[in-house]
Amino acid sequence: MRLWIGRQYPALLEPTVRIALDDVVTAGTVPIADVTEVAFLPPVSGG
Amino acid sequence: MRFLSADPIDPAALLDTFTRASTGAGAIVSFTGVVRGGDGVSELWLDHHPGLTEQGIGEVDADARRRFAVDDLSIVHRIGSVAPGEPIVFVAAAATHRRAAFEAVDYAMDRLKTDVPLWKRETRADGTRWIEARPEDQADRARWEIET
């Protein structure tokens, strides 16, 4: 999936864009076979 | 104590409550972030993701408690519309000694700025724009050698 996203939407793989799988923020390589929702979170700016 | 508030927060009252509850502490450190006035911003809008934002703040809280010898930690963050001069975030730590309390608050603020799903949109006379964490914020975060 990362390869496909990198080709179609490279901006989504910027390190400041977080990925949440089924409402859990993840990092690194994670199996997504049983995942029902993939969300891309834009760069954050709290505090 | 940690929560998101759509209403204005009162750092003095929060610190008073926190201090009264930290009976065994020898050091209490607090930080209040305020929307800067005088630089043309008329409103700051704090957006969040119900669920993920609370989860993110919870992780910051747990990580800070694990890394530093603090007895208690408080994180309160505004959401919604915030005016210049109003508090946007309150963080406090109680510890036996001051160093742990200072570092826990510093660490929590760096993580809030770079890790927690919160988004700022500022309004100026010429329109609105979303704000990203600055390179300085990322450099501050990198001091703690946090794995992503």
C-alpha cells in the first residue's frame, strides 16, 4: 500500500503525516488485512 | 487530570487544584500557553479528532510519567475558538525534586506540539490559514530521542 500511495499521493508519506488504522495511530510497517479504515492525519500543531 | 475544553480555561484555578492535590510533592512546575496578541491574529481555531486526540494526550501523559520521576501530571488543552490573550494549554507536573518536574512539563509540551492530533487555524485580516509545527518544534521534540 505504501508503494501505491507513494506513486499516487506522495505528500501523504511525508513524515509529518500520521496514519491511523481503525482509530489507532500507527507507525512503521503494519498488516492491514483486517483493517476497515485507514486515515491520514495532516501535520499537527497543538500546544 | 487531563481533558479538552471547549470553554475558556483558568490556569490559576487549575494550578491551585493541582497544587492542593499534590500534597507529597517538593516541586510543582506549570506552563501556560497563550494565544499571542498584537501580531494580527484575530482568532485561533483549535480543531481535534474525537477519540484520537484524547488517545494522543493520554500517551503523552503516560510517556512523561514513565520517563520522569513525577508524582502527578496535568494536561488541559483548549479546543474551538480561542481569542488573542486567552490560554490555549495548561501543563503541570509535581515531583519530589524540581528537575523531574521541569523536564516532564517541557517534554509534554514538545509532544503536544508535534504528536497529538490537534490542528490550529489562525484568522487574520487577509484570511485564514492552517498552522504546522515549526522546524524548531520538531528540533525540540528530537531532543528527547523519541521513536516514531
